[in-house]
Amino acid sequence: MSRPTANTAATASLDRVIAAISQVLLGKDNQVRLAVACLLARGHLLIEDLPGVGKTTLAEALARSFGLAFKRVSFTSDLLPADLTGINVFDPSSGRFEFQSGPLFSQVLLADEINRASPRTQSALLEAMAAGRVSVDGVSHPLPSPFLVIATQNGLDQGGTSPLPESQLDRFLMRLQLGFPQRQAEAALLRGEGLRPEALDTQLQATDLLRLQDQAAGLHTSDSLIAYVLDLLALSREASQPGLPLSPRAGLGLLAAARGWALLAGRDHVVPDDVLAVLAAVCEHRLDGGQCGASPGERSRLLQAGVDGIR
Amino acid sequence: MAPARRRSRPPRLGGATAPLQALAMALLAIGLTGLQPNLLLGAMAIGLGALTALKLWEARSLAEHRLVSLLQLVCAGLLASMRPELGPSLLQAAAILLALAGLLALELDAGLGWQVLLRRSAQVLAAALPLALVLFLLVPRLSPFSAIPSQRGSTAMVGLSDSLEPGSIAELVGNASPAARVAFAGGQPPATEQRYWRVLVHDRFDGQRWTSSTAPAAEPNDPRQRSDSTPAAAGATQLWLTEPSSLVAVPWSGRGRPLSQELLADAGGELLHRGPSDQRRVYAIADDDSVNPWQQQPPSPADLGLPRGQNPRLEALAARWAALPVPIQRLEAAQRWFDSQNFSYSTNPGTLPRQAPLDAFLFERRQGFCGHYASSFTALMRAAGVPARVVSGYRGGRWVQAIGGNSYLDLRQADAHAWSEVWLPGEGWRLVDPSRWIASGGPGLDADQARSGAMGWLQQEWLQQQWWGLDIGWTRLWLGYDRQSQQALLQRLLGDQLQWLGALVLLVLGLCLAVSLAALSWLQRRSEGDAPRRALEAILHQLAWAGLGPEPGETLPAFAARVEQRWPQLVPELERFVDLYQQRRYGPPSRPDRADRELRHSRRQLQHRIQRLPR
């Protein structure tokens, strides 16, 4: 906290990134930090909210300030897997099939309205997210690194959609809800004080991000902290607890996201507060199985209250 | 109405506390049923037990259960002061173990299992053992609480009665129930012909029955009056354990010096016990050959009392002997006469006629048991002008060698016996057992062989004997160490420096207390986690006293933020403490000893701050 650590330089540059993104997405500091933590944890992000609250803006600003290649695909019911991955095209000049890579081959892919695509296409995307590579006609093509999928979906209008099953929701490290901005922030937006994402300067390079991701993965997690995470997981698996039980992958994700958050805070170790900061974002969509309830974050709060945080 | 009220009561405390306390209560109840409610201390203990049980029944909160545990411990202590025998001691130990485990379940406040709790409880008891030992060795012995003089027994239990009327008994039924057990110095019993254990002296005779007139007027057996006597060597005592009896008098050999403070030897040679009757009695007698006052106590006119004219043939016979000049010659003449007649021993002689019963026995029936012989011989002696009286008690007994070296003499009610004592000038009271002159001898002396054959094969009997052996050993442990032994030990330890005694006792007590506390804190350290955790617990405890505790699920920084909001004056110290604690707990391990030192320092500063908070 107050004592200087080796991560001061990294934290300063990350603070700059967050400040830059916050110039674009006004009044959403917490969500921006969570998104950056997700990026540091090498996780994929699901943003669930109404249209027009800044989902795309956040994705674009993230990509731009980290200096990442950004592509956007609007998912529709007739989108085919090949539309994402790309196809082999015959090149008359060389007389061979050349692989024309699809939009998946970018560093940040914004998958708009992911629940409108057919389960087949969703599944192709999620396979790429999990494996970090794409196979077309038997040839494996590695995806660029870093690779981050930011998917959005409209939680309210579910007509004619294919909601993501739990197994696929589990692939997303975090689910964020942006929500409406505060009155002050919205006033600033209306006054035109916010920047366009295109106007953002690149703060860091893609290699910097890889280095930061490594640094986050190396943060110290003590036995006490592991025990805390284990207690949270164990509590979620008790019969008396509402919601689905958390999987071991959820535990790994929770710890990775907490590491990202700790790096943002400039610590060389993870504390329970880091876990709590990312708990709702990491666990809520796993607990409620994608059914966004009337009281968001309720199940995570129950988990938190059930486990003694002072240890 | 009632159900609604019941619903409004808070739920019972979870965990093992309530069942453990209920078990302890059950054991205590068993122990308390053995007490006599008509004695002050017994009534108090029973009342306290009932109170504790009621409190346990209604206990809901932590504080109430804590109170129950403490009351149970007090109850067990009260019980221990009254029932120190082996069986009750084991029961009390189990009750204390359970009560303590219940308390631990309460205080440790974690879902600990029964086994863990009982083990911890045993550890705590073990830690208290040195202190208990020193207290046992050094704390001055008080006179027993229960030393309330009681009336001479009026109701007779099986075996012995305070009146003897052999003529009215048609048949003597052998009763093998236990009467007493004696352990001897050196572990060897006296010779068979010396095993006469006198209990009651009957000096009044109305022609039918023998009763006692001796008033318990002798001087009390006050140890201060015997201060010139040497402290009893620990081994040279007879240890008696008698079964409950309504008689005040207890058996003894008539020789030796009563040691226990409850004992009182009266002028007639009865040994009176002031302890509560209807309870087992335990007492010690110094095993020496000193002549007791009662043996030289001159006879009273009652010792010659005989209703004249009731048994004319008896009087006529005695008149012949009365002509002999020396009492011992009259005694020898009587022995010769008994030898010459055809007497036999019988346990079912039938009742004697109300008219001239002794004549009927001596000159017609000529068969009967010890009571008949003692009664008629004593009457003969009195008629011949020799002071005589009937003594009843026990004869013989079976020598049992239990494993573990605890050997003892086992007296049964069937060993009850009656004999005579005659006064011989210059010698005092002499024991005369007319039953032994009878050819068939009667039971008692050869009962060892008779009964051992019948008992050997009974496994239950064998177990009973071993248990009694253990009981004797245990009793020797606590009773053998009386005031004299204590003084002897201190003398041996200190020589003549008894004036330093107080200081030394305090010193040893303090040392033992320190050892016990150290052992306890060591146990606590093992149970409560590492140093940072203890520092944190101390701070949290102090803050809770000040009025702020953590919410469920709250982390330390979040709680600290709330504390700082309420008491801004704590900010620098609390920030530093939380910082150090989190670093120590979650940070990469580096120099943990230094980190602990810093944390301790920070904790002290913070505690100092918290103490100065306005209340």
C-alpha cells in the first residue's frame, strides 16, 4: 500500500492508460479498471448492457491505448464460423490456396451482440478464445498475442437470440455491466467534454502489455490468500447457497483477476480486498448462469459475507 | 401463549457445549445421589447441583453456559471434599473432564470435535496437576466438615445390633454381604487367634437381652492433646473401610491409637466415629501395642448386674465357683465345666423359652451359636461375682491379596461374632471367647477355608476383590497423608527451619502457579495460531470493547477504514498496523522475525492509542 514496491513503474504506466480511457468513457472508473485488470489477467470480457451505454467505446479505447489491433464484428443469426476465422481462397497467380484470415486475427476483437449468432458460430469463437489458435481445413493458425475478445450482449431483449450456455459463459473471465453514467458525467458527455476513442494516444505498446501480463501472473499469493479463495469456492458449493457452484476454472480466474487488480494497485502481492474487488465481475455470471437478476452482484455479496475476510 | 413465548426464546447454542455439559451434569447427579441431604454440606451440594441443572436447562447464551460450566466445577469440588473414595473420585474426574470440555467448546468457539475437546480438556487438567499436588502436600489439613456428633445408632442393620438377645433367634442366616476391609501396616494380617474386631460392648442384662449403657463420655480424640506423640510413620497404620452402618461404633482391635479426627474411643472400649452414618467410613488406627485406657477402666456395678432368680440352675452352678478365692480360678472352673459338658455349635438352635432361657440352654438344649455362649458365660461369671460383659463385633475375616500389592482383610457380615470380657484384678479386661471351647469350634476361625473354596470360581467376586484392593490403595494415598504425615514431611524437608515454612510454601505455590500458567499459555499459543494472528486478535478484541467490531465478510482494510472514520485519532497507528499485518500475512516471505518485531511494536503503539479513546 504505502510502501514502495518494484511495481511502481508498471503501476504508473497503467494509471496513465486508465486516465486516458476515462477521458473517453466518462465516470466509469471502476469498470475501466476491471477491464484493464481483465486484460492483465489474459481474460476475455463480456459486457452486458443496453445499447448506447458505451460498450463499443470501452473496447475501442482499450485497444487503442494499449496499441492493439482492433476489429469489430456484429454478430447476426446468419454469421458463419468462416466469417470469423477466415477461409482458404484459391490464388490463380500462385496456383495455391491462400488463407485469408478473418476478423478473429486481431489483438482485440469486439463481438457485438454475441447472443444473436447461432450456437455454432458462438462455439467457434469460444474455441478460439480458449485455445488461442484457429484450425481451418486442417491447418492450425495461431492467433495474435495478446488476444482479447470483448463480447457484448443486450441482457433485456432476448427475442430470437441464442443465450450463451453456462459452459461458454465460463470462458469469459469477467462480465461487466456499464450502466447509465452519473448525472455529472453525463452532463460532461453532453457538453462534448469527452474524447472520441480515435483521438486517444497510444500509451503502451503490445509488448508492454505482454510484459505486464507476465508481471501480474508472477505476483505473490500467500497461503492465507489461497485459503480465502478456497473458502469462497467452498461456500459457493454449499447446498444452502443460492446459485450455481463455482468451478475450479472460476477459482483460477478469480485469482488471476485479483492479481491484475493488485498490479493496478501497485502491490507485489495479492490481498483479500483484491479478490473482493473483482469477485462480482468474475463470479456473478457463473453463479447466476447468465440470468442477469434484478439485483446484480447479490450472490457475490452473499459469498463475501459468508467468508471471514479478516485472517 | 406458551408456544409463542417459546418461539421468542433465542435458539440453543450450537456446537458441543450443551451435550458435553449435559453429560457432565448426569455424572454429577449420579455422584450427588450418594450424599446425605441431612448434613449441611451434603444439602448444600445437592442444592447447588439442582441449581446447576436448572441453569443448564434454561441456558441459551454464551455467558449462561459459561456459568453452568463453572457451577459444575464447583459442584465436583464439593463432591470431592465429601466422597474421596476411588469410585466417586473417578466419577468426579470424568465430570470435571466433561465440564471443562464444555467450557473449552464455548471459549474456543470453533467447530471442534469431541475428541479434540476432550483431549484439550485433559491437557488443561494435566497442566493443573503440579499445582494440585503442591496444594495437596502443603495446604494445612482442616478438621472434617462433616464432624457432627450424631446419636448412638438405634436401628440395627444386618450383622450387628446394639442389643443382643440370642434366645429370641431361632436361626442364624449366613449373610455374605461385605462389612469392612482392613489394610495392615507391613501388609501382614495379625495371627488368626488375634482377629477379634470389637464394635459394641453390652454391659446391661435384663435376663433376656443385652444392651449398652456406656455413655460416649471419653475425651475426644484431639490431635492437639497428642502433640507429644511422635508423628505416625506413614506405613504403621491400620486402614479401615467400613460399609454403611447405622451404628456409631466402628470395628477395631481394641489396641493401637486412633488417628483419624473423627474417631473417639470411649471408656468401655467402643470406637465411635463422628462421620456421617449411612455412608462408607474410612479411618486409620496407629498399629502399636500401647495399652488403651479402656482396658484398665475399672468395672462399674452394671458389670455385675444379673436379675436374680430368673435362672436358678445357673445361679446354683455359679455359686459353687464363687467360693473360689481368685477370679481367675472361677474363670478356669467355668472353662473346665464348658469342656466337660456336651455342647455343640448350631446356627439353628430354635428359640429359647421366655422363662429361664439360660437354664434351658445350659442344661437342656446345649446347642447354640456365639450369642448363646457369650450370653450364658457372661451371666455365669456375673453370678460367680466376676465383672463380665458381652462384646459383639467381628471375628476372623478373609485375607485377600489383590494384584498391585494391595492386600487386605475382608470382613463379611457372616463374620459377626459375640464374645465375653471379664475383669481380672491386676490385669484388666480379658477377652474370653466361650465359643472356642466348644468342640466343633463354630464358624469364623476356619471360615477362611470354608469360604475361599466357594468364592474362587466366581469371576465377579474376583473383580470385586481387585476393585477393593485398588480402593484400599487409593484410600491409603489420600488418607495416609494426614496432618501428622504432613508435618513429618515438612520437618524432613525443612529441618528446624519451620519459621521459613510460610515463605517456602508461598514460593513453591508461586512456582507451581507459574509453571501451570506457562503450560496453559503454551497450549493456547498452539491453539490460536501464529504471532501476527495473536496481535490482530488482541487489537480486534480491544476495538470490540471500545464498541466496533468487523461486519461479516469485511476485510481488515475495510474494517480499519470504518474504525478510522469513527476515531480519526487512530489513523497513523492503525494504518501502519494494518499495513504491516497485511504485508506480513500476504506479502512475499522476507525476514519474518523482523516483520513480527515491527508488528509487535506497532501493536503496542496502537493498543496504547486505543486505551486512550474516550468511552
